[in-house]
Amino acid sequence: MRFLRLRLDGLDAADRDIHIEQLREHWRLDVWTVPGQAVVLAALLPVIWRSTASPWAWGPLVALLLGSWTWGALSQRRLRTVGIQADTYAHWRAITLLRELVQSSAWGGIGALLWGALPSDWHLLILTGLIVFAFTAMFFSIHDSGVATAANLPIQLILMGRLLADDAPGTGTIALILAAAMFTCLGVGRLIERRLLEAERLRLRNAQLVGELEGEINKVRQARDEAQEANRQKSAFLAAASHDLRQPLHSLTLLSGMLTQDHDRTGAEVPAHLQQTAQRMQSAVDGLSFVFDQLFDIARLDAGKQAHLPRLLDLGEALRELHQEYAVAMEAKGLTWTLDAPPTPTWTSADPLFVQRIVRNLLDNALRYTLQGGVRLRWRRRADQWCVQVWDSGPGIARELRPRVFDDFVQGHNPQRQRREGLGLGLAMVRRLVQAGGYTLRLRSRPQQGSVFSLSLPVCLPPRRGAGDAQAHSAPTLAAQPPEGRLIVLVDDDDDVLHAMRDSLEALGWAIACGHDAREATEAVAAAGRMPLAVISDWRLAPPSGTGAGTDANADAMAQDGLACIAALRHEFGHALPAWLLTGDLDAQLGERCAAAGVRLLRKPQSANSLSAALNVSL
């Protein structure tokens, strides 16, 4: 009798949930079966009244039918309050089966009563109606053999009994046919029920797997978001710490540069062993500066502070600037350097800073790992793309390393992690720049034969004549030592940095007027008694000294950063005064502000020679 599902004992959790849900569904749909039965009963009552059947015979059957409907209505109302749960399943299951038995028995009794009370002309109609009702009830509950049996069996048994008791010819045969059909339908219904149950189990299992998969996906997504947030915070921290970390490094670079000179400020020759020590110190400082530059450049890209600003660009102009620099470096290492460029302008749409840094990092990588042979920089047109390629004859990159060669800190030919070989961030920077610019980069390599990196950029039409014809510029060379006495204004709120810049530039022959803000710098220029030729100011400055009641609050407010300080000094000494802004910040918008103010931007750290070279070229 397991098909009756009287209890949930011995079932697993999934089957229990299925049986409970099917019972709930039966009660939700049961309410729609009553109106149809009521219409049929209302149509039969006049027929019953005119038949020869006694009211004492058919009255109890009609009352039993009405009672089952009332019982169902009251049960529906109760279910809205308590519902069907695992602990109440047996109670509601028994009510369900009992209602179906009562309802089916009442209809079967009415049909048997009318069979004898009406003429034989009505027999076919009565038989058809009962069969349709019985099989409709069975197929309505095909997923539940217990309900199907309770709704079908009483009608069929009563009908077959009445047919067997009738003396008319053929009624016994009809009864046997009905019996065979009933048991066949119940058996088929049982098979369908099992298939439906298996399908429901599979659906629940799939839903469970989907839920587990969604949970795992959420965990992975959460872990990814946490990792991205941690990476963003790391990059934001490095970006915020850039100024504070570059400031002492800037001082150290200036001071170490002074130590490498052949003569001190008094003109006395520096001993050779001190020069050698100073050169080693300068090498260490240069290495530290290189590491900081790579880390902070990556931090700027990861923090989204390096904006990609594409414009119409002559690719030849941008890349030929690298020629002189790398020609000297390749010659010093004994390598052959080749620049293979088309003779005509090659126009593209790209950010010149991004393109130069990508190619520069690729060339640095080729220079570092190529021990013999040479390096070649070339660009050619391929369909609607310019293909910029860096070829080298180095050791090549193993196939298994190629998918990871653009990851952070990956160095296939530096397992000992020697500092002179870098940190493995050059190609990682290239990957970030390519992704930020939306470019395409490809790598081909053969071990022991070399590698080629190919950067693809779109081909663009040249600008209209007179609307920005580009002129090639060769790399600037250092001018001769500046004449004694040319006055430069230095502004920095850090005494160590200010004194280091003053001493190092004075050692190179410049006259210096310095101060912590625009007011002090103006007083220093006044004390020097001559007009300055240029100003170099730090970006972050402390509030001006002497701020308070009785001072020019507007002037003080204007001089609390480097650009405002430069503006105040230009107000005093002329708006054409050349100016440089020194900063360790990674704010990409600062370059735009400097360009708008006519101020050149320099990133810390800077050596005294680089500052002097910038002054020489501009002055």
C-alpha cells in the first residue's frame, strides 16, 4: 500500500519534499473541480426528480456529495492558516483520500440509482458520463496513484456491480472491459507516477547543484572582488605614498650626485677611493630610483590615475626620439642597433606617452637579455594597422613561460633574482599600458634565437596641411656648463630637499635664491639684487609662514601649492618666467593643469645634472 503515501517514514529529504509539495498542489487545484461537479449535479436533479427513484434513495447520496464539498471548503480555509508540513502530512493525506472516496462513492451511487430508475435509453448516457468522470479524475491526479485510485475505484466497482446485476445482454462483457481498462489505466498511471517522481528528483538535484554552483560562483566572485579591492587599496596606497617616498629619494639622488664629482666645492680634488665609493652609492641610488619608478608607474595604472589621451600622432616622430638614446646604450654593450622606419610620415591615433613607454620597456627588456647580436626597432603597415616591432637576438622565451611572461615579477632568465637584472616588472608594465590603451601586442619567440614583440596601432589619415604638420625632433643634448651667476629660484617646504637642490645646483655653477614659499623666495631674490631666470617649485607646499591676522589672506591662500606659488612669483618677476614643477604625486590631471599654466612638470627623483640639463635646454 505504499502507493497510497499515508506516511513519510523511510523517505529521504528530497522525496518528502516532493510528496508534501504534491499534496499542497492537489489542494490548490481541488477548489476548481467543485464548480464543474455542482453544474452536473444541478443538471441531474430534474432528471432524478422525474425518475422513479425514491427521494429516500437518492437524497442521502446528494447529501453525501454536498457534505464532501463542504468538508473540502472548510479544509481549504484551515489550510490557509496552518499549511501542510512534514508533521501534519499524515493527517492531511488521510483527509484527502477519504474525501476522494466519499465523493467517488456518491457519484457511483447516483449513477447506479439512475441506471435502474430510468429507461434503457438513458443507460448509454449514464455509462458514458460515469466513465468520463472516473477517468478524468484519474488522469487529473496521474502523478499521485493514491488519489487516482481513491477517485476512480469506487465509481468503477459500483458501475461494474450494477452492470453484472443487470439482465440485459452484453452488460457483463461491458463490465469486464471496464475492469480491464481500469486496472490497465491504474498500472500505466503508476508507471507515469514513477517517471514523474524521478524527473522531480532530478529537477531538485539540478536545482541543488545550481544553488551550490551559484554559491561557489559567489565565493569566487567575492574572493575576486576582495582581491581587486585589496589590489586597488595597495595601488591607492602606493599612489598616495608616492610623494612621501620620492621626497627623501630625491634628496639622496642630489647628494649622491654631488659626491661623484671630481672636485669638491672648494676646488680640491676628491680622492679616488672616495669617488669609487660615491659611484657605487650613485649606482645603488639609481637602482632604487628605477625600482620606485616601476612600482609607482604600475600603481598609477592600477589606481586609474594614468589617463589614456589618444591624439593624431606621427609614429616616426615619437619613436625616432628613442634612436639616439638606445644607439649609445647598444654600442656600449657591444650590440648592433638598427632603426628600420618608413621614409614617409606614419600617422596613427594613440597616446604618445603610452606608445613611447611601451616601446621603451620592450627595448629595455631586449637590451637587458641580449648578450650578442643586436636589437632592431622597425614599423611597417599591415592592412589598416601599423605594426611596431622590437626584434632581438637574445636567449628567447620558452613556450611554457610565454603565457606568464607579462605577469608581475616573472623573469625567465634571472632565477637568482639579481637586482641588476631588474624586478620583472617591465613587461608587466607593458601589459597594463596595452590594456589601458586598447592596443594589441603579440609575442613570437624561439629559444636561443631571439624574440619579436609586435604592437599594432590603427592607421590614420594625415592632418590637413597647416593644421599640425609634425617635425621630427632629435633627442636633446646637454648644453655646456651654465655661466656663473645665473639666478634660479628654488621653492620647497622640506629643508633637506631644498638644501640638497641648492648645493647641487650651486656646485654646477648656478646662483640660487631659495625659500619655503613664495614670500620667502621673493625676499631671497630681493636680497640677491637681480632678476631670476627661472623657478623650480615643489608641488606640495606647507601653508605660508606668517599666516594670521593682519596678513594678506588671499595671497597666502594662493601660495599653498606649487602652481599657486609659481603664479605668485610670475606676478612679481614677469609672466614669461620659465617654471618647472617638481612632484612625487601620481595625479594624472596634474600634467593637464601644468600645461594649462605653461609650467613644465618633472617627476621626482631628479638628479642635479637632469635639472641643469632641463634649464640649459630651455634657457
